[in-house]
Amino acid sequence: MPIDLTDEQKQILDTLRKFLDKEIAPHVSRWDHEDSYPDAALDGFKKMGLFGATIPQEYGGLGWNTSTYALVVMELAHCWMTLSSMLNTQLMMAAAVKNFGTPEQKKRWLPKMAAGEMRGGLALSEAHGGSDVAAMKTRAIRKGDFYIVNGSKMWITNSDGNAFFLLAKTNPDASPPHSGISGFLIEKGHPGFKVSKKIPKLGLRGIPTSELVFEDFPVPVENLVGGPEAEGKGFFQVMNGLELGRINVAARSCGVLRAEFEASVKYAQERETFGKPIWQHQLVGEKLANMSTDLEAAELLVMRAAKKKDRGERCDLEASMAKLFASEACAKHALEAMRIHGGYGFSEEFTIERMYRDAPLMIIGEGSNEVLKTLIAKNLVKKHEI
């Protein structure tokens, strides 16, 4: 890893690797192919406090900076990409509470989230909206001390959790449309809120992705993130959290890409054709060279964005660039790794086919790369405006 680590970071990663090697890695193939939930990982994450990784220590969290969190995500995804997804939406929800919640909301929600008692997700995307958040159709109309929510959310990761950061339109006629969107903290177990179906997926096996349906679902006014004066601020709140989310996706892309490279460089030395190891064939050697170069570049882009966020600066441009480059490299080299492995890469006996299935999610998740390119161009022009 082309990154200088602090002694604390080295210790964190060493502890995490030992846990993953002993408790998780031997079971990943079975969990993935059975699409079964990794309960051992859930229990381990709670014991290590990972569900509170970026939550301040005053609320029971670990209080890690973004750089340390990114390194941990790389390590988790290197073992199994699903593991990093277990944390991403949890900590994006926690970031919304930490950055925009009222003092009462922070005291109520953050300690439970840090302990893993309350596992959160983002109820953001909709079937007809996708990356066009402002086009959402879910409504939250205030009636007395409650907002009544109607609508549905699609592709919700960690739908097995018990809490969500929900975006809904409190002013459907607002102009521009995003100024009528508000953020709410909601919990399962109340009438009018149900998980309607689990969505089968190509990759990201082991944790459910589902549709959430709301029918006259009452949400107390005190669950409006930031209090009454924050009505209409939900779009801004979630966009702020997407910086962390995109750094997460970029970091997990690096983790999967590192696993692709390590498997490929090992196999290329063991496998022989025409009397020599296949890495000595020029075109195979070129694949390894490109893969390693893109891996180092991706890791540096991720850490650049993370360190800027650690300084309290906006990093939407850097996070988007890191996510774009790392995810595209991960997907491209998943196919190259399969070519290096030949028929074995196409077999479930090796890990490459799993990485090949997992890689496309990073291109789509936390804003599709097509949308990110538009955002990057817009930010670049603003930065270099003449």
C-alpha cells in the first residue's frame, strides 16, 4: 500500500486482518454463493466498535477520521466487498445525525448506532428517480405533531437494519424541487412501514437489498433532522453525507482491486504455458503492470479525498474523482483477472468470479459514474472559471 500509516492505523489494520483471516475469510465463498447473512461479521463488528467508526467518542463511537475509515474499508473489501457495505449506509446516516441533528437527536440516536444496537440505512433512491434525487415521489405531509409519509424506496441496502435516514418531499411544489425535500429519522416496527420484497442481485450477496413501502406512515415531528427550521434541507444533508459514501465506494473498489491483483500475480507465477510462467508472456505481464499501476493510483486518489475531508474542507470533487477512477479500474481489471486465470477464473472454485460479479456495483452505487462525470465537469469549470 503506497501510503504512510500511523502506528495507530497499523495496529487497527493488523487487528482487523487477524479477525478477518480467522473468522470470516474461510466462510466467504459459502456465504456468498448461498446469499446468507454473515452473522459472524455482525457480531465481530459490534465487538470491535466498527458500527461507530466515525461517530464521535462522546457518543460511544471510535471517533476515527475519514483516512482511517477508508483504510479499514479497503481491508474489509479485500476480504469480501459485502463487509464494507454493512458499514457504509450506517455511517452515512450517522453522519447526517452528527452534522445536522439537534442535540436531542444526537443523544438519542448516535450511542445506539455506535453500539450496533441500531443499524441504519439510507431510504433515498426510488424506482423512477435513481440518481435524480429531486424527482422523488415520496411525500411527507405534516398533520399536527406528525408527518404522514406515503411512497416507496427502492434498492435499499441493509434493509435488515432497524433504522433509516428517509428523504421525502414536504413541499412538492417547491422551486427548485430539491428545496422541498426533508430528512427524517425513522425506525421499523411501526404501522405503515414495511419491507415489501428482497431484490435478487448479481453481486453484493449476503446482505439484503429491498424495497421499502410507506402507507400513511406517521413520523413524529421531533424526528425531522435538524428540527423544524431544517424542513426543506434534506437534499443538502444527504449530499453532504455522499462525500463519505463516495469515499467508501472508492475505498472498497481499491480493496477488491487489490484482491484481484494479488490473486492474478500469484496465479501468473504458478501457471505455466509453452515452458514458462504465464507472466513472462508479454501480454499477461502487461495486464499485471496496468493492474498494479491503477491500484496505486486509485489508493492515492482515495486518501487525497479522505485527508481533505479530515481537514474539514469540502471534497465532493475529489471524492467523485476517486470513486470514478477506482470503480472503473476495479471493474476493468476484474475482467483482466479472469483472462489471466483462464477457465479457472470462470469457475466458482476461485475468487475471481465473485469479484467480477461485485465490481459493477461500485460503478453504479452512490451516484452512477455517468452522473459523476457531469458533476466533476461542473465543479472543474466552477473551480477554473474565467
